[in-house]
Amino acid sequence: MKHKKLFKIQNIILLSLLVFIFSIGVYAEVEKGGSTNGFYKTNETGEFFVFDINNLFLPLDNKGVIADVIPGQGSIAGGKLGGDNGTVFLFSSGFYLSGYTDKNNDGTLAENEMWGNGVLSASRIEDYQPGPYGVSQGDPKNKVYTVRAQDKAFGPSWQDWKDAVSIGADFYDGDGDGVYNPVDKNGDGAWNVNEDRPDLIGDVTAWTVYNDGVPTALRRYTVEPQGTEIHQTVFGFQTKTGAVSNMMFVRYRLINTGAVADTFYNCYFSAAADPDLGDHLDDLVGCDIDLSAGYVYNGSADADFGPNPPCFLMDFFQGPVVYIPGETFVDANGNGLYDEGETALDTAFNVNGRQLGIIEYPGATNKPLTAMTQYMQSHPSHGDPDTHFELRNYLLGGRGKNGDSLYVSNWEFGNGDELSDTAQIDTRYMYSGDPVLGTGWLNTNPIDQRQMSNTGPFKLIVGEPQDIIVAYVVGRGDSGPNSVNVAKEYSAVAQLIFDNNFPSPPPPPPIPYTVKMNEDYIEIDFETADNLNYNAVDTVFQIDRKTQGFFINAYRTSSTENSINGIQNKKQIAAFSVDNFINDVYALSSNGGVDLVMTKNDDLITGEDFLDPAKGRVRVRITSNPFEPGSPLTKGEEFYFQLGSFTLNHIPLVGYQPADTNFVYGDVGDYYDPTGGAYKEWPRGTFKVVFGSDFYSPSVSDAAAENATGATDGEVKYIVVDKTQLTGDNYSVEFFQDDTSTLYSNFWKLTNQTTNTVLIDSSKNFNFSDKDISGTVVDGFVMRVMPIDPGLKSQSELTAGYQSVNPTWFEPFSRTGLGGVYYVGTDIAAGTPYVGNPLTNMDSQRSTKISVDKLRRVELRFGETSKAYRYVNGIVGTPFTRGKTFAYAEAVEAGDTTGSNFKRLGEGFVDVPFSAWVVDERYGEEYQLATGFVERTALFEGIPDGIWNPTNAIEKTLETILIFNSPYDANGANVIYTGVAGDWADLISGYTLPAASGATAEEIEIAASPYFNTMYVVNLPVSDIRPEGTFTAGDILPIELSEYPYTEKDMFEFSTSEGGSLSQTAKKELFEKVNVFPNPLFAHNPATSYDPNRAPDDAFVTFSNLPDEVTIKIYSLSGILLKTLRTEDKDSPGSTFLRWDLKNEAELRVASGMYIAMVESPGFGQKILKLAIIMPQKQLQRF
């Protein structure tokens, strides 16, 4: 009697010893080719499935055939390494089963009570048919059911699993009611432990059921069906790296239905295969008793695989459960059964995956490999088993098909004649030696051959299924024999996965989203935090998977095909990339080339807000038909959208390495994936949107705030995230400077003026994106403040802006010649084109008393005489210091002038032929500014004559103009710019202005700063084009800002609409637009032309602009009520649309003609519509 205990492994214990093994990658270079003579062809009705999520490509059908299945047009049968275009390693595989039925119920088992059957198409044995035993094999439920980790929770594949459960599939019963009902109980879009889900193991699971009900006349063996049913589950893990990428698992659940007998005795099971490692004539087989595995390999190079052909290994991870008195338990009462209370000496296990856990059987053990048999197609003693007796001999092992014992020493296909210890070799395990070391019994004659990995005996009892799990493993080393070692190492990894109950790195979580509309657009908002915080790490699978971005696809129909009937059906409408160190990714393709698999999108996800569940949001707005660019959205038109994420496994990525010719792909920031599997997309199912379906509760559009005060070029708007929270209050956004920042920087704050409450204080989130709607939601909206890059226009723009009736007299502004307009403040970063210190080129000598918020539009007017402060370089001071002084000219004494050619001694405030004016409409200001200019000693080739006289060598002569941030004083009385006797001003070094001068504290600080409070510095090198002169009277050089910054003078104001909903008046106006379309309906509705789920002549009409509660009564012209449609007939209660399928209450199609529709709704009244219908010709199902 079986005594089982169910438990689940919660923690995975990984063996660090295997880390080295995990790092061994498979050879990615595979060649095309691999012929096969597969004769079994299937169609696309669920009769087959292709396992192709890693390096293996293995088609299988719904009656037990693996590999020898043609998976579709343009493909060939066979299991391949490297995808559909890879090289065949397996022609066909399946299984054998044999046992005894005690027909006479006398306790003895006679030869005529023995039976055998199986599925191995290579030996023309196909004794099983689709479906449960006793069910018609044509039942549409008899298909291969698939579910993937990336499938949408509670989506189509989970719903399809209901049919699988109805014919025997397992499921996780989250609510414990014994019924499979995959419902999202809490509506969070994610699976929770109290909710039902399919029996998903790994990243993909394919389940089917078949039975031995093929009639005796059509079977290979002359035995009757035994009522045996097999539930086959194939599963694996999606990775292209390391050992896990080269394996697939098959679980055979053997069931005795009791149709013939309650118990089958002495049963044996075999995992059988006809492997073809490329060339089918050079294969060798062997087994590893400790691993419970049989395998096939090549002893040398292969014509298809080259010098290093792989090894294909089939490993029993879980054999049948058996109770053996005296071995697995102490049979205290001698009845041969394990009874409650007896001592267990061993324990068997049934491993079912993470959801269903492990069943434990105390007092039992799992049978290991008990024989490995080699046979060949037409060999006289070891050919295909032609009878169930021959099959039985192969299953027992150590004998030929006729029962003759196998002798190692004289067996022609091995090396037994070279061995001295053949009597010690167990002949049941053919070729159990080590082909790498060349020791033990080895297969030495390569040939096209089959192999059987067998286990038994065991009982098959009604109500007690036996689960047998086999791993398909492919290893590839640097030679054929070495590939055997690699396959065994991979098998050890597979064993670790099995021992830990098939752990699987979780897929990215669902992406929460909402859909909103108004008359101009469809909005899809989705949350980012869960996916951006996702990081699946698994050392066994060599995975460090992180989300790299998101995408949205649009579909015309519910199908996700690229096209339908030649019409484009799919289009990507948005993609967002995480803004990190990865740009583009290149990957090895299946044909050996290198493909660009991922590019960094223009729309980037940047900032920590996206990681915060309360703040991370993205919005995609669709304003036109995705499939007809520029065409407006049409009310009532259906669209389907798919929201998904894409991830990267970071482990295999190799960065751009220009020095290594093997890894030069792209540029710095690009990466190469040698496995071809690091990039992965995770679509999350499709959702339907009917444009206009919520016009009674439309989305609230973004709204700009009004700039109430200030001059900034910036803009402020609010984006509604949850209109139900809108208050209808008044709000303001104001700015204040960050005094802790060296560079010019502002904070902004949001205030509810109605309640006098600061909602957001000291924010530096300057973001004006319509797509990035991350951030704190207050009163239903997020704020968007445009980032501003304040400063001057470019030097070329300033040059071009010069106003003159004559050609420009100065050289185009260029930093190479020091010409141009400079800003000398410290609050814009050095290196900015217009920022610098043109007099000494020392960044430390820039003004600390001018800032961006003080900049204005200035006109430098020529031909107007005014006074300017005169500064001279290279005259005042010692011979060692004078080169660094820029003294106010009154500081020059007679003794300083030797050799300098200094003129106009004692004159510091002199006439100049220019003036500077603030003329700024933004601020509403116009006034004259104080100016100055700089001369240089003749010793440095200057002309210090007290006259502003620019040359074409300003780097020597200077003649630099200074525009100060102070009003003009015709008397030159601004002491900041002059200093006082004994403490004269120095333009560059600054100076100490004595308090006795009457200066204020602010003036003293300005005097101490390099350049004082100079707003602009202007250098005008004379052009060779006009050597006869410089300016023309009336010329103007406008100095203009590129963008006006935010300042404390700026304030923006706005108000919201409470609740964001339509007024009752607006709703009544919308009700007056109730209509029906198409009208007239002429035979066909265009919406059915590309819908694969609807026949073209299944026409319908749609009523639009309907409120939530509505009743539509449709009458013939004679007044007969034909159909009543109500709110519950809508797709959803809030939809503004309702379809009529042109059928009456009896579900019969109405005739062509004119009809009256009476539309009624409480609170809105009644509307009468006329519609004309011309019905298409159609075969009626009722007469």
C-alpha cells in the first residue's frame, strides 16, 4: 500500500561545486542540414507542439512521438541542436511499456498473459492514439495544451487549460475547492497563492494524453489494448546559456484505467530513441549506471557536426515507485505490503514542480535504470522488436530479441574481445565503460542504431499512477568522446534542478495599466516600478535578468499575427528603454551571423521616480489610426493593444572591445550576446479598446498654467492621472533659488491657493514630457515644469543679429580669436560656449556678483557718445605684478608710464562712441547701463590712449567692452568701478573698497569680486573687409538670451474642474448624438473583413453615444417589436456602444428592409432612429 506525504520545497540549496560546470557554454556554431525520413506529418490544430525555447528544437505530437514530427511548412522532422535551422541529433524518440495481466486471477503469470506496446516511429511502432482511454481520438480536446511562464495570468492559455483538466491534467487548486477555475479573485492582475493556475513547470509546459486503444489489427503487436493511458508533460527552461540551455524534461504518467485489469504486474518501461548525430551511420551508444542514463555519441568527426559532434543523453531522474520487503521497509507482518507503523528503510519521491510540490512515499524507492539495450534496424538478433516477446527481452536487458544471452567477449559491436574481465560486466547495461578514458565495455562499431533506457519491474495499479521523469540532455565538447563528459556534467546540473523541484526564475510581473479616452485620443497609462525593480538571478541557469524597457503593439484584430489575409495586423506604436549603460545589443543568430536584436529607443526611462510604486508611470497617447497614419480615430472602431516588457540577461553580455576583432560590434556602450538568448520580450496578452466607449466619462486633457507674473520662457502644465480626485481649486507654482548650488538652480513649489496649502515644496523635477508622467500625484494630477537652459544665444546668432546699413565691421564671433560676447558669472558651467574669462583665461577669476536671473536683453548702440570707466593692463604695479593688474586708469601715476605709451594721465572716466541699454520687453524695462573698456600697455602691443579703438588683434590690444549691471551715471560717480585714492579699483583681482567711501555692504562685496558685477564682456575684432573704418552711427549689437530662466518673479496659476466629469448638460448634448452605423448596412460590415473570429457575412450594426443605462427597442415598419437590447447587452456597462447582430428574439436573422429603433434612457429621454438593412445571402441553419 502506498503511503504518501505531500510537501513543497521552499528553499533551493545550490551546490557551489557545480558553478564551474555551469560556466561551460555550448558551442553556438551549428551548421544547416540534417536529413530525415520522417513520415509522420501533422497539421496546425493542436496536434503538435515544438519545444524551441532554448538551444533544442524538438517537435512532438499528441500521441507520444517526439522529434519525428513535421512542425510546419518549410520545416523538416527531427530534433535539432541550434533551432529549426540547426543540425539533427535525434530522428525519433518515444517509449515502450510491457507487463502481465493475471487474466485467470490465479496468482500466476503465464506467457499468454504478457503484453507489450509502445511508440517509436523509427521502428514503425505506434500503438497509442490521442485522448483518454475510451474517448474518440477525433475529440477536439485531444490536443497538446501549452502554457508559458510569460503568459498573462488568467489569460487565454490559463482558460484553455480547463479543457486539459477535463481530460486529466493537473492544476494548482489555490482555493481548495477541487475545481479548476482560474479567476483573479482580488483583481490585481497577478497570480496569488489562493487562486487556481495550470500545472506550469519551468518556462513552458506542454501537456497531452494518449492511450493504447489502437485496434489490434492496426497495432504492431498482436495484443489487445490494455486500457493504458499516458499523460505526457514536456517542460523546460528558457535560456541560451550553459547546461540548462541544452535540456528538456519529459514526464510520463502511466495510468491503468482498469478497463482490463485492476493490476498490471512486472511492468517495464523504456525511454527509447533513434538518435542521429548528424550523419546517422557513425553513431555509438553507451550508458552510465550511476547516472541512470543511456547516451549516443560519435567517436570522431561527423560530416554534419564537424570535429566536435555532440552527445545526446537520456537520463532517468525519477523511476517508478516500488515497495520491496526487506529492502525498502521492514515487513513486520510478512504480508509483502508496507503497512502503517512498519519501519521504512527508504523513501520514494514524486517531484511535481514548485506549485504542486513533492509527494513522499515512505517505505518505497524509485527504480533506477535497470537495463540499457542497443538494437539496429535489420540485425538478425538485435533488430527491431517484431513481437511483444522480443520487446520484453529488450526491456529485461542482457539478451537478444529472441531471448539469447548476450556475451560481452564475443559481441561483434563492442570491444569485449579486448577485455579480460568480461565475466564481471553486467550485460544488462550495454557499453557501460568510459569512452573518454577508453576503459571498460565500449561500443566500437558505429552504425545507425536505436537505444532503450529501461526501468522495472513495477506494478501499475488502478488509482495509483506511476510518474517517470526522463531528461533529454545534449552536451557538446571539443570532440565526440569529450562531448560525453560534457553531457554527463550537464546531466548533473539537470539532477540538481530536479532535486530542487524544478526551480524557475520568475518572469517579470504583470504591468498594471489603465485606458482612457476623449474625443481626440486614446491614452494608455502603465506603471513601471514592479518591472524596473525586477531582477531574476539564478546561478544554475546563469541568469541575471533585468527589465530593459517596455513596448506597446497595436493590432487590428484579437489575433497577434503580423498580417491577416495580406493586411497588416500588427504595429509597434511605442517603445521605451531604460536609460542605463547599455545602448544596442547584438546577438549570435541561428545561421551563425550576428544580428542587431535591441536598440536603445529615443524614449528613455530615467530617474528614481520610475522605481517608486507610487510614482512610476508612463503615458502613451494615440491620436490617429495606428494603421492609417494621419487618419483620425473613428468612433466605434475597435483596436487591440498589447503591453509588454523586454529584458536582458546580463551574464553573457560582452562589452564593445575595439582591440578584439572577435567582439567588435557597434560602438562604446554596445554589447554582444554570444548565446543569442539574452534579449527576451514578455508580451502580456491583448486588450480591446473601442474608441469612444467612455465618452460620458472622458479623459481630462493636459492643461497649461498661465504665467501670471515673470518673464521666463518656461512653461508649466498639469497632467491628470486620476480625475476623480480633482478638486476644482485654484493652484500656483512659484520658484526660488537654490542658494546651496554653485550653478544657477531653482526649486519650485506647488500651492493650493484655495486652501493655502503647500502641496509640493522644494522640487527640482523639471520635466515637460507628455509620456513621462512619473512623480507625486496631488489632487489627481502631476505637475510638469519645463526644463530651461538659460543663457545667451549662440555666437553665430549674435553675429547675425548685428543691425547695420553696412557690412558687419567685425569678424564673426569666434572663441579661437577671443571675439564675441562673454558671460563671466560663475553660475553657468565653465566650458559653455559663451562662458569664460577673455582677459586672463583663468576660470577662477569670474564674477560672483552677477547671476543668470539678472541677465537682460541689452542693445550695444554705436555712434552715441557716452562715458565709460577706463581700465588698463600692464601699467600699474611692479614688473612682476603689473601684467596681472587691470587697474582703474586714475590709479596710474607718471612713474608707471615708462615705455607704456600711456596717454591722458589721470583720466578714468572718458568718452566712448557707444552706449549700452537694457531693452527688454519681457521685463518691461528700458534704461541705460554703466559701461567700461580695457586697454593694454604698449609693452604688450596695446594702445593705452584713453580712446576705445578696437583692432584686428584684440588678443594683444584688448579694447574690451564691459557692460555692468548698474544704471548709467553720466558723472561716473559709481564708486564700485573707480575705487578711491589709495584703494583704486582692479577689474580682475577685485579690491577692498573702504567703508569710509560711503559704500554699502553689497557694494563692497561687488568691488571685491573679479569683474565686479559685469553683465557682459564684448570683444569686437575689426574685420579686414572694412579696413577703412569700424561702425556706422546707428549700428546696434543686440545681446539676447537664448531662454529666460525661472526667477522668484515668476508665478504660474491654474485651476481644475472638480471630478473631471461632464456636466449634465454636456451629457444631454451627447445623448442627442445617439446614432447607428453603418446606415444603411449594405450586406457587409467593413469591420468583419479582417476579423478572423467573424465570418464576413456575419454583419452587425452599432449604436453609439449611449449613456450607461439604456434600452433599445427595434421595430419593423409595421410596428412589430423584433428585438429589445439593454445595458447588459453592451461589452461593458459604461460603454457608449451596443451592437445588434441583426437577429430577432428567436435568434433568427431579420429580413432586409427599413427598421425603427427607439432609444430610451432615464434622465435623458427618448430618441428615434431609422435604419436600412440589406442582408447578405446566407445559408440558414433553420428551415
